[in-house]
Amino acid sequence: MLDLLYRPLLFLHILAGTLALVCSLVAFASSKWSKLHRIAGIIFFWSMLFTAVSSVPPAIYSGKWVLLLVAVFSFHLTYSGRRYIQFRQGKTANFIDYTISGLAVVFGLLLWGYGIPIFYNSMGIMGASAPFTFGFLSIVMAKEDFQWYRGKNANPKLGLRRHISRMGGATIAAFTAFFVNVNFVVPGGLAWILPTVVGSFLIAYYTRKLRLNRPIR
């Protein structure tokens, strides 16, 4: 019975993840102020949320607990990335925002305590660096969230930078999951590192332009 439910859910999970990857590329390639960018971003948002939620039963069924933690990490990135645009437009934090940011701290710590030993035993230092990095970023971003909720450094330009960095981070998580599961594209531990390296460079590029008051396309 579980197998009958698992396979359709896995198919929908893969379909939503593929849609998220395509929309992330469209959003990146299009003008950041265009209707196309906005539509691609909305589809990416819902696709990523479905991908994260739908990954929970398969992860439990297959025993891939670390991938479950990464799914929760990407859920926080996607959710908060959209919320920062809404905060920038005048909305305020609610109970759901506080809850998701709090869970990000918990799962960041779990990535350290549970993920690092597993990845180190299977892939060595390079493999262990992935859950360490994801856990660190999860905790740091949750701290940023709580500071924003309290009104510290809450300004529109910072909200836009957070939107870029969070959605960029969600894209990194999506490509990481793709490379790890389709493991003939990028080998071994490199699949966990390459999307982070490339994605971090692009995030830094756009956020630097904002800090220097330069227009972004």
C-alpha cells in the first residue's frame, strides 16, 4: 500500500522539482522588474514549496533523513524569499513567519548533529562540508529573520537583498538535489558543492550591485 502511494508522490515531486528548475532559469535570465520574472518567480515559489513538502514521505519511506533536512532548509529559503518582497511592500511578520524561522534553527542544528557524521563517513571532508554549510546558513538566516521581525535594519533595500539571496539559495538547493539524485551529471561530493559555489557567486554579484546602488537588470 505504501509503495502504491510512494510512486505517484515521487513522480509529482520530480515533476514539481523540474518545473522549479526551469522557472529559476527563466527568472534569472529575464529582467528582474518584468512581468515574466514575476510570473516565473511565483511558479518557482509554489513548485519549490510542493517539492519540499512532497519530499517528506519519500524521505521517511526510503530512510534518506538528510535529504529531508535539506528539503526543510529549501522550504525556509523559498518561503522567506517571497516574504521579504512582501515585507518590502509593507506587510508585517505573523505567527507563521516566527514558526518557520524557529524551525530553521532547529533543522540547522540537526544538519550539524546528524548530517555531518553521515556525510563524513560516506564522502569524507568534502561531503561533510555540505551539511555544515547548509546548517550554518540556516541558523544565520533565521537570526536575520528575527532581527527583521523586531524592526532591526528593516529597510526596503535590505528586503530586496534578502529576497535575492533567499531565492538564489533555494535555487542552489534545487540544483543540488537534482545533481545528487541524477548522479551521472556531476560526480560524488562535487554534486553537493558545485551549485553552492556557482550560486553564491551570482548572489554576491547581484547583492553587491544593490549595495553600490547600481541598477540590476
